[in-house]
Amino acid sequence: MAGHASVLSDDSVLSRLDRGLESVERKMAFVSGLGAFALMVLAVISVSGRNLFNEPLRGYVDWIEAAMPLIAIFGISYVQRTGGHIRMDIVVGALKGRPLWLAEFLTTLAILILMVLLVWGTWAHFDRSFDMSKPNWSRDSSIDIGLPIWPAKLVVPVAFSVMCLRLVLQLWGYGRAFLLGLSEPVAVPMVLSAAEQAALEADQVQGHD
Amino acid sequence: TEWNVSVWGKRRAFTEHIHKLADLVSEKTGGEFTMNISYGGLSKNRENLDGISIGAFEMAQFCAGYHADKNRAITVLELPFLGVANLDEEVAVSHAIYAHPAVADEMAQWNAKMLMTSPMPQYNLVGTGEPRDELAEFDGMRVRATGGLGKAFSAVGGVPTSVTSSEAYQAMESGVVDTVAFAQHAHLSFGTINQAAWWTANLNPGTVNCPVVVNIDAYESLSDAEREALDSSVPEAIDYYLSNYGALLQRWDEVLAEKNVTKVMISDEELAKFKDVAGKPIHDAWIAEMSAQGLPAQELYDLVFKTLEDTRAN
Amino acid sequence: MDSIEIGLWVTGGMFLLVVLGMRVAFAAAFAGLVGLIWIFWAKKGYDPEDFTWALTVAVKTAGQVPHGKVSSQALSLIPTFILIGYLAYYAGLTRALFEAAKRWIAWVPGGLAVSTVFATAGFAAVSGASVATAAVFARIAIPEMLKVGYDKRFAAGVVAAGGTLASLIPPSAILVIYAIIVEQDVGKLLLAGFIPGMFSAVIYAGLIIGLALVLPNFGPPVKGFTWKQRFASLPPALPIVAVVVIIIFFVYNPFGGDAWGTPTEGGAIGAFIVFLMAVFRGMRLPELKDALIETAKLSIMIFSIIWGVLIYVRFLGFADLPTAFSDWINSLPYSPMLILICILLGYAVLGMFMDAIGMLLLTLPVVYPAVMALNGGEMVSAADSTFGMSGPMCAVWFGILVVKMAEFCLITPPIGLNCFVVAGVRPDLTVQDVFRGVTPFFIADAVTIALLVAFPAIVLWLPSLA
Ligand code: NA
Ligand code: NA
């Protein structure tokens, strides 16, 4: 399981692009977190409105549904940057050096292909709900209070596009590491495998005892 | 030819005409044309029209109220207090509206063609606590009702409250809502009847309209014999649906007695008052809004009442 | 090739990608997308001219899933439950709980370890995630146990095992995920987890007391707290009680009146109370910002698996694989109980190599319908069923069983996540140490699971009241 990972940096163009993109990604992740906070506030307003003033929040469910893509997807690229998406690392954990960078390059390439296709697919999903000639530009609305749905749908291709940029940078990083045979490449998450982590900790203990 | 059909939930009275249609079509074509009906496996219920538009499956059911902006023209059928008295009238009115060019145009934007309706009876209320049989008692009542129905209850001081249909039972139990508006089969399948102290037998505020559509390309690429088999089976499928739902409605009174639910009859006077505030003004607002968007709203609206008259004349 | 064969190939391919180290969320989505393209193209007889059409339809079908599936009121419980956990840490609730547990129960044999188990159980009532619970208590409980002479491996094992309670005792992110996948009532499932969670805690405690009585030089009891000290330890831990009471009352009113709202609201109100508490205890904007970003990261990680797997599930819908699997399982000439036990053992094996959430999400779409069919169908009544419970109750029971299995896998080698986390927090412990220390708890968990299988009433009593 990929736990915490560190991303190394230096003065190269790649590393500067990595850090530039990271500041954008971190803000997007913060927006996701704010969304989670807003859910909590929304519930407090809804419950107290209902019980104290017999005035529940109109369209409570619709608002939650509109906020969910922001919370669940908007910051996806930041998680990819820090290596936070879980995986099984029994195989990659056993690899080192060039074979490792090759494996990382290939799986990252597969993710990039997937995400490019999903940018297309989620954009089409947004586009079907969006019509400039209609009121609120809306061709799809929520069930209860008729909120236009296109803004929530637009969140997804936007987040996935940023994710594609991140994947391109990671491919660059892994490709470079593979070609140059680097041991500590910049701009990619340096994930310690289960075995490495354990070995490292064993070393530390020996050092201290 | 094999068609994939996307519906949702579980097999119930509301989907019986689709199964009947599949049987009939297969029978008439000697098994050449079959339908594979999937409950939720192919799409989310609110995205069935999207799936048709993409061409992921060939036939689907959806409800207009799930997404009014996708199907503005047929929302006329969900206006409160249209005065539709029974399922036969609901079928006649729906099919007349479906045949209107404005509806066909709007559906064509989704690459969809109307096939038939899934008629639902009026959405009456089940409620907890003391029966509410006067308009004044709807003031401050928390009601689970969406779209046009929600507007109707707001007009008399009710408080429409958002809960999903699957949470409706719990919302009633917990007092989040006092009343829930559903058709009878939904009161049964979502269990709201088990929480109820009373049911409005004649409030009849309106209903939800749920068509079955087919993908235009798929429809056009059927062989002549297959298309004929499909088109000719619709009336029979609808008849089957009506007799099946009729049996359910008969059982409804037994269910009420069994669960000791009071049948609330609202006086004509009170009903007339409700219609005054929640009928005409909401109708007028709908006509104004839809006309402004370039729909022949008045024409659609008049078509509803003309069809009702014609049906009753026969 | 028929659609079921395509389904099997794609499923095999997905597991291969997962084993090769592709992130689970994207491996599932990738397999699902390839499967959709394949199945649409097969429909057109693999005509080269129709490939573009198949690709377009598949991509657009997959493109509906991330927004469509994530926009759900029930799923909004997940970020809320995760947020509660982070806020509880800043509210100082972890230390308060441990302190109270220590003063009240550390006098029994194996006292501090037993206190740790009950403190983690208490924290479980505000935390929705096992791993977070283990991480927090590794910082607080292990040093105290080491101070009074516990074996460091055993101390670490207690924390790793205690952490798993967080996913049974509500709130629980993983129970919500189960409820979503199988489309069952979230409230009932959360209620159902409560007693098995407490039951697990009691069995852990019993095991520790037993060990302390048998083994010489086990950690000594900690005595000598005055009643005044004991009562003084309660107020700081009280918010936990408030949150538990509120969440319970929002799901089910034990006094027979109306519940106060829906589970979604209950979770959010609980989070709000903990938030106020954290502010009162000195949490300021920088800490809040950290808590929000951490909440976002964990939520997004979970949601990515959810939509990724649901793209694969959408493909399964077109391939009709779950029906085929369910028919196959039900045609096997073995007793349903034996099949169920084999399924649970299968989870134990799979869980040795996979993360709990990923494992459930990948397997439930196929396994759950088969289990329901074993019992006699989704709508079966208790009288007509195989396992003696109605369809909805069977869904609850099986949910608790698989979640308990998934939790069991958090402490099993080689990839028991909780053990890695504990070792990660404590530089003086290796993963091997933690695995060795946690071994006795395998037995406790095996006993618990056997009892839950043999006596479903332990799981079903509480939800049957609601
Ligand atoms: Na918990
Ligand atoms: Na494991």
C-alpha cells in the first residue's frame, strides 16, 4: 500500500513545473476540503432550520449532490502528485532502478490514456447538460428545486485535465529516470514499498539499540 | 436483433408493460427480436436519457420530473390539478402530448423517440399524526413532494422537504417530514404506508410522467417486420399494465384496512380552494415560462384538456 | 465470444493490472473502459468501420460515471466521517479518552492494554477510519505501555488491533461504502455495526486479561487512582458521548419516539460538535486548513476507487457477469453455509494482499448478488430463507461479516495496513515486530467471526428494532 511519499525537487525545468503545478493542485484540494466543511454547515442549517423555525433548507439534497463532485474529484491531481492513490506494491516493491522506472512509466502511461479518454467522456457528459440557448444555459436540472447541473458536471473534466498535466510531468520524470538510470529522480512520488519501509525501519532500530 | 433496455429499481407494477412488450415482440418475430431488460445495470435512473442519446442501449424508461430541463415540453403532464381521473385518461393525455411535434423535436435532441407511457395514478399523501382534511391544516406541513407537486403544496403554506425516495420511510419515521406524496405502488414498495396514520383518497394533486423511449437510430435500423412487431405491441402492453395496476389498486383498500390507515376524504369546497391557489396560478406561470423559451406552451396545455374531453366523450 | 467470456477476460486483466502495481482506482476504470469498448464492438461483429462508434459510446458511457455516481447524498457521509476523525484529533479527544480509560479500568490484569482497547473503541465512535485510529493511538498509548514494562511488540499489536474497531462501530466509512454498493439502508448498517464492534472489543479485552493471568512479566495492572481523579477524567471525554448519543438518536430513538433526522444529518451534526470542541481547545486556521486538506486527500482517494470501480461495474452490467456468477454459485452441490464460509475465507486470503476498501469494491458487485441468491433472493422472507433471515437482514449480516473480514485483513501479513501505520509512527518498531505482537488478536478475531456467523442475532438485534 502506498503510504506517504516524498517528491524530490531541484532546479531543473521539470522540477519547477512540478512545483508550479503543485501549488495549483494544493489549492484545488483545499477547495475539496472546504466542500466537506460546507456539507457540515449545510446540515446544521438544515436541521436547526427545520426544528427551530419549521423552515428546512429548500433543496438540501440537491445542494449536497451539487457539492459532491467538488469534494470527491476536484483535488484528484494533488492525490496523484503525492502518490496517495492506493495500489498493491508487491511487484513494484521488489523492483529497483531501471526496471522500476519502466514499470512506473508504463502504468502511468496507462493512467494517462485512461484520463485523456475520460476527459472526453466527462466533457461529453457536461456538454449534454449545457445549452447556451436555454435559461441558465441548462439542459439538465436537479430533481427538487431545479438547480442547473452543468456546473457540477464541468468540475470533472476540469479536474481530470489537471490530472492529465500531472501525469505528463510524471511520465517525463519516470522517462528521464529510466533513460539516465537515476536513483533519486525529481517530480515523481518516491514510494517506499512495504519491504523497503520495513528494512529501513529495521536499520533505524539497529542504529539506535 | 437484441435490444438492451435500461430501467431501475426492482421489477414492479411500474415496469410490467416493458416485460409484456418484450414477450410480445419476441413472440411475434419468432425470437428474432429480443429485449434484455436491465434494472440499474446499464445506467443511473436520472441518466437514462443520456444513455439513449449516446446509443449505449436502445430503450429506456425515465420520469420527466427527474430533470425538467432535459424534457421541458412534457412537464405539462406533471402540472398540479390537471383533473386526470384515472389511468385510462392518463394514458390518453400522455400519448396525445407525446405525439405533439414539439415533444418529438425535444426528444430528437436526445436521439430519442417516444414509445409509450407508464401511467401513474395521482400522488396522494400518506401522513403521520392527526389527519389533515382542511387546507388550513396544510400550513407548515413538511411534505416530501418534488417538482410541480412541491410547488402546489408551497402555495398553501406547506414546506416541501428534500429527501430521496429511498430515505422517505426513515424521514417519516424521524419526523423530518409529516407527509409523503407517492403513487400507491411506491407507498407500498418504499414502506411509507407502514408509517402512515392516514391517506388522502381524493386530494389528487397531480402525478409524475414517465415515458418509455427508444433510440432513433436503433428504431430505424429494425427490419420492417421487427418495427411492425414493436409498434403493434404497444397497445397490448399498455392494456396489460392497466389491468395489472388495477389489481394493485383493488388491493390498496385492503392494505389500508389491514394497516389501520384512515382514508381521508376532503370536501369539494376545500378541494376547490386548493385548486384556486395551487392550480391555475401554477398553470399560468408554466405557460408564461415555457412560452418565453419558445415552446408552444399554450398549445400543449390546451391539448391536455381537449384530449381529456375527447376521452370522456367516448 | 459471448459477453460472459469478455467479462471474465476483462476481470482477469483488471486483477493483473492491480498486481502489477497500477493504482487500484485507475486499474478498475481502465479495465471497465476496455471492457465497454470490447462489448460494444462485439455487438457490431468487430467490423473495423464500427470501432470508432464502439470507442465513442464506451467513452461517453464511462464518462457518465464519475459525476453521476459521486453525486449522492448517502456518499456525503464519507467526507463527513473522515472530517470528524481529523477534528477529534485537534479537539484532544484521543488523549482524554485514553486518560479516562486508564483511570477507570487499568486496575485489571493487563490493565493498560485493556484500557487501550476501550479507548480505541471510544474513539471509534467519532472516527470513521481504522488506519487513522491506529495512527493516533500509536502516538499516545504505546509510550505509556512501554513505561510500565509491556513488551513493545505486544503494545504495538494492541494498538493495531484496536484500530480496526473504528470500521465496525459507527460512524464507519467502509460500512457506508458497502451500503452504497449493495443499495441497502445506510442507517440500519451503521446501527448493526455497533454491537459487533463492542463485542470485538470485549473479546480483545478478554484475551488480554487471559494472557496477563497466564504469562509472567506481562504488563502490570495500574492502580492507585482516586475516585476524584477518575471523575476528573470524564469531562474532557464527554464530547464523545455527546456525539455517540446524537448519531444514535439521528438513526434511531431508543426511547421509542421519533428519531431526530437522517444518518446523513447525524454525521454532520456530530462533526460540528467536534469542530466546536476543537475550536474551544485552541484549533486555529492553520490547523483547520491542514485538517481540511487531509480530509480531502483521504476522501478523494476513496472516491476515486468508488468511481473507478463503478466504471468496471457499469461494464459488468452490460456483460451480465454478476448474474452468471450467482447462477454458478447456486448450482454448486455444497451447503449454502459452507459456500458462505468459503467466500469469507476467500476474503481472508484476498485481504492479505489488498486494501480493504479496494477489495470490497472490486468483489462485492459479483459476490453480493450470489450471497443474496444463496439466502433465497433480495426479497425473501425469514421463513423461506436459507440462513433464517429476510433478504434485507441478510444484506446487513453479510455486510458486517465482510467488514469484519476486511478489518481482520488490516492486521494480517503481508500487507496489514494498520501494522504498517503503527510501525511508521513508532521508529523503534519494525513491521515484523507489530505483526508478531498482533498475532494473538488473530485468534480473537477468528472467534468473533465464528460467533457472528453462528449467532446472527448479535448483528441483527439492534437493526431489527429500528
Ligand atoms: Na467508527
Ligand atoms: Na492485509
